[in-house]
Amino acid sequence: LGLGDEEGRLTPELVETLAAGIVEVACGASHTLFLDSEGIVYGCGWNDYGQVCDPMSMGVLEPVEIPIGTDGRGDLPSKPCKMVQCGFGHSAALTANDELYVWGFGEEGQLGLGNETTTGRPTRIEALDGLYLHSLSLGHVHSLTIVGKERQSKSLYIARKRRDEQLFATRLQRVVRRWLCRQRTRKDAADRRRERDA
């Protein structure tokens, strides 16, 4: 929650360290990203996969600044951002010049970096360079973005393992089959009742 402890809250409380200038908030399974009016990204919460970018802690109790687009040595300033998103254990930030950076849990290919690697360092998705990003959404183990070469054109991109798609399709088929069987059973029972009553 960014309040300095691990206690739950039943009513909203002010995050004192970020009291002014926050323009966007994104929530993952147990981590949160904040974006301030100057384009600085902050994060707190569960950090097992580096989704909050703090290499020293598995759980970050108060918001810490997340350097976006830096060289990792502190030689370059963080790039200002205009959007943040959280998935289950991964995070993303879109810079003011439309570069998309991702980090955190990547073992299902959801970071879109062309591999299945988990990283605690924001990494630019070079495959999207030169495209205008219209929308971004991160899920449990997948990421979706709508991009185009111009503001008017739009194409959907998805990042996740094929295995998950096949598993989802198999599960969906099972659910549909069960539903159809229940519907047939109900129809057959209704037909028998009508025959009996006639």
C-alpha cells in the first residue's frame, strides 16, 4: 500500500510520501506503481520478481523511484513517463517519447522481449520502436498493447506463451461442453415433464 507497514486498511489513507502530484496509479497482484506530474515512476509492494525494481528487498513498504531508461550506473537521468501498468508480477511504463519499458516476472513470455526471462531492470521493447502506443494492459501472465504507425492506425499485439493459449482454449472448450450438456439435460427433463403432463 505504500504506507510503511504490512497492515491492511478498511478505509483510504493518504500516502504521505506521495501526497502531491500523482496523476496515475496502477495495481498488480500485490504491487503498485505511481506516476507523478513530472513523469517520475514510483513503486511499492511485493517485489519477488523485481517488479518494483528494488534489488535489496522482497517487499517494498514505501514508494521508491524506479529509474526508466537509465544505464543502470546512474549516469543517465530517468526518462519521463506518461503511463504505467501492472500485471500479476510484471510492470510497464511508457515514456513521453513512446518507448515502452517492461520489467518483473517474464517466465511466461509476457514481457514481450522475445525470451522467457525475469528482470528487475526496466527494459525497452525495441520491437515497438517507431510505433505510436494507443493502449496498454497487463494481465496475469500476458500483456496486450494497441499500436499503430500513426495515431489513427491501430493493431493489437500480445505477449505470452502459446502453451497458455492452448490451455485456455482447452479449458474453454470443456466449460462450453459442460454448459451444453447441462442445457440438453434441462431440455430433456422439460420435454419429459411436458409429455407426462399431456
